[in-house]
Amino acid sequence: MAGGWSKDGDVQQQIDDSVRDELERARRSLPRGESAHYCHECDEPIPEARRQAVPGVRLCLACQAERDRRQGPAGGFNRRGSKDSQLR
């Protein structure tokens, strides 16, 4: 890699790695096991349709939406990084 140039395919490999990491993070956060009948946050009943659609669900839709909002988007990092971003 003379002159700091990346080889063909390196950028795509970085993209693939980032996508794979994010998918793994999302899979780890999925609920497992039997679904709860009542929300663990507000104690409201969890509708049967939600319990069937999301195995292992523990929160009602409103509480899950609030939790997702608080957590915000998954943070990642730029595997490649530009010189400008590295100098800041």
C-alpha cells in the first residue's frame, strides 16, 4: 500500500464489517423466551398480537417506543476515517 492508498475492495470490506457489527448488536438486543403478559415498565397488558409478533417481548408498544427514543440511534464509528477527521 504505497502512499497510503487502500487496496481494491478495502472500502467495501469496511462497509461489510460495519453492517455485520450492527446486525450482531441488533440481534443481541432482541428479546428471548416467553412474552410477558404485562409491560415491565407501566404494568399495562401487552396485546396478544404484539406478544405473538415479538417473541420474548417485555414492554408495551408505548414504553418500547420511549425506550428506543431515549437510547437514540446506535452509535458507530468510522472504520476508515479521513485524515481530516483524524486531525480534529
